[in-house]
Amino acid sequence: MQIAVSGKFSTDHFDTAFASAEKIRGIAERADLSAIETDLSGFVFFPVIISDKFGLEKKSLRSFSRKENAEFVNQEIDANDWSVADEGRRLEMMMDALEEAIRSTRSSRINDQAKDTIIAALRTAMAANGS
């Protein structure tokens, strides 16, 4: 299974959110996920950080593509918390959102043991990176 990271960010948070998403993307690439048993071939993570001033209703959404055999997840991160966090905390907030997105995937696609293994591999890759 591969994990891809994109994102949906309001302009006032774009630079910091994009930088953190780029780091999470690198962590996901370094994580050893090759031996994990799952029915999914891909997991696409969209952290969502949009300021309240834009008046948009934000939601954490999930969809599945049979064609790509992939789960697509929008996971909201509170923009107010994001704006007062330092760089290290922002990276942790984004990793927490990815973990929450993985944990909430239906067990018919990723069983609980595989979820734990994926999250452990991501956390190990993050620690090895010194993040």
C-alpha cells in the first residue's frame, strides 16, 4: 500500500501547511509499508486547514475508488490551533490527522492490526527523520 499526501489549505495558512504536508509526504515515502497486508493499494490523505474567515463549512470526508482501489480522506485540522502552533507542533498535528484518518478506515479495507502497523511505521519514519 502507498500513502499519498496532498492538502486543502486557505491562503493564510498555505505556506506553513504546504511545508508540513511536504514533510509528511517524505515520511510516508520512507515508511516501510511493503509487508503490510491490506485490501487497499492506496491511501490518499488530504489535510484540510481553512480559516473561519472564509465562511466555508469544513468537513472531514471519506470516499473510496474501486477503479484505483484507494481510500481518499479529507481530515480537518483546526485552523485556530494551527495558527498558534510552532513548526514542530504543526508537523505533529498533521501526523495526528493522518493517524486519525487511517484509524477511521473501515476494517474491511484495513484490519486493525494493519492500521497499527502502518501507524507505527509512519511514527518510526518520523522519529528517524528527527521530526
